[in-house]
Amino acid sequence: MLDLTVLKNLDVAVVHEASLSDFTTFRLGGKCPLLFACQTPGQLISTVQFCFRENIQFILIGSGSNLVVSDLGIDCSVIRYESDKPLIEREGNDLVVSGSTLLDDLVKYAIDNELEGLNGMSGIPGTVGGAVVGNAGAFGKQIGDVVKSVRTICRDSAKPVFAIVDILARDIPFSYRHSMFKETDAIIVSVRFSLRPSDKLPLKKEHDEILALRREKHPDWRIYPCAGSFFRNVEPTSKAGRREAAGWFLEQAGAKKLRSGGARVFDRHANIIYKSQGCRAQDVFDLSRTMARLVKDKFNIDLIREVRFVGKFDGMPKKIKSVFW
Ligand SMILES: Cc1cc2nc3c(=O)[nH]c(=O)nc-3n(C[C@H](O)[C@H](O)[C@H](O)COP(=O)(O)OP(=O)(O)OC[C@H]3O[C@@H](n4cnc5c(N)ncnc54)[C@H](O)[C@@H]3O)c2cc1C
């Protein structure tokens, strides 16, 4: 029997048999044995140390806005690192932000503090930690552009050694929707951003314009549960000199007419799958495979997924051994 007193004393909420549909924007997924809800760096560090000590296998999630969790749930525990209020310190033009802070809260804080560099992230759901892992971005801007350093808990799944390590941005290769954190088990505790001084009014105006543009194309996940764009945009070919929207290829291939069980393609954006009545995570998996096949058949292009699957699905590649894939 686990003694959870230490965590409860630190105000870490511990949920037994947590339904992961409550912790993802797709509102899908089965249960996990234990979920630890951490908001602050201190809570996160203590919880990770506790899991190491007690030999508890876990995965870490932020807001779950880039995930599709299996209907079967997962058999390891989950540490959720999301804060209901921004945890930010200003040092000159730098902001030091907990990985649990919501990206949108950070954008608003930067505007109020007349600091420029984060406006491109306006309206992107999720936490700062999740955004840095996936180098989130929009409108040609990506979060990696303004990261100065990242404080991480390094862990080696073979031999759990606990170490807090600061990594400079130049040692983190960021690329389109990718950072090295996608391949390592490192946990992002906090991030230092380097911003430029600016004026509040133009920043606020740009922020509002970006939100209006997003509202035209993107669904509100509270009404249409989803994980944003399902596939990455297509890398430049010798013919097309720049990255091309996956949504365009999907639309041309007829994806907007598709559905699988309760999973549907959003009518204003062919690269977004959303959950309608009765949808299972397996429906999303099946629909995404059909969408990718249509594009392969019509354009001979292999779409690459941006959204991560968590756990087991019928038809998943045999080589997958990890929980995230
Ligand atoms: C409506 C909608 C619109 C979207 N629009 C965009 C967009 O314009 N641009 C864009 O880039 N994305 C977009 N997304 C996708 C999503 O919001 C981003 O990928 C977001 O950055 C994910 O953050 P998260 O906290 O939800 O991460 P999660 O989905 O919880 O996790 C994603 C991955 O990051 C890892 N992770 C999370 N936190 C940490 C941490 N602290 N340390 C280590 N690993 C961690 C998880 O282990 C997982 O592998 C959209 C999603 C939705 C629902």
C-alpha cells in the first residue's frame, strides 16, 4: 500500500483510477491507475522523486491538447503538470515561467508587461512545457525562437537517476513542430524566455487579430473536442519551395466527407478531426489512417502525424513499445 501523505501534504491531488478523458481536449480515453496533479515546480519535483523512490512508472502530460488516449486507458501512472494560474517571474526582458503555466496566460502576461516575441502563440491551447516539447507555433512563429534555456529533470528509463539540468537553447535543436524533448524522457520544469521591449497597444492589437483569424479556421475544442491539426504540414519539395498545408492535400483528396464512427473531419479545416456523439479513440485512429491513405493514393505523399497516440489501438504498428507514439 502506497503512503501518499507526503504528496497530500504538498497539496498534490492524487486521483485513483483517473479517467483520462477528463484530462485531454479530445475528451477521449480510458483510465490510468493513479494521476498526480502538480501545479508548481516544487510539487512536480517532489512527485517525480516520490515516483522514483516507489518505483512507480509514469508518463507526464500537460493539458493533453496534443494527445489521443486509448479507450483501454494505460497501465502506468500519469503526472499532470498544469497550473490554474500563471507562475511567471520577470528578470529584465527575460521571463522565467513554470512548464505548467498555460501558454495563453504567458502570452497575456508578456503583453501586459510590454514584451514582444510570444504573440504568435496567441490562442494555442496547452502548457508552456508541452509547447516547448513540440515547438508549438502558428503564423510562421514558433516558441523555440524565444527560448533562452530550459530547466529539466533528466531521467533515464533504464536507471532512474534524479538530476535537475539547465539546457541552453543552442543545445536544443528546435525544428518545425519538433524539439529533442520529443525523443528524450526529460521533464520540463521551467523555461526562460528572452523577449524584446515593446508597447502594449500594438501587441494587444496583434493578439486580437490573431485570435480572430484563429476563430475563423480553428474549432473551439470545448465545443468540438479535438487536438488541433492532426498531421504536420508537408515539407518543401523541389517543386514547392516552402512547406505546404496538410489540410490542402486532405481537402483535395476528399477527406472532408470522411467519418469513422463518431470521429469526423471539421468542415472548415480538413486537417482537424473532432469527436462527435459516441466517438471512441479507436474511431479517431481509424479515421486518421483513412485520411493519410487518401493523400498517399492521390499525391503519393506520406503525411506525418503531429498528434501523439497514447496507449494501445487496434491496427497500431507492431514495433511500438512505448506508451506515447
Ligand atoms: C483547438 C486546438 C488548436 C491548436 N492549435 C495549435 C497551433 O496553432 N500550433 C501548435 O503548435 N499546436 C496547436 N495545437 C496543439 C497543442 O495545443 C500543442 O501541441 C500544445 O503545445 C500541447 O501542449 P500540452 O500541454 O497540451 O501538451 P500535452 O498534449 O499534454 O503533451 C504533448 C507532449 O508533450 C509532453 N509534455 C507536456 N508537458 C511536458 C513537460 N512539462 N515536460 C516534458 N514533456 C512534456 C507530453 O509528454 C507529450 O509527449 C492545438 C490544439 C488544439 C486542441
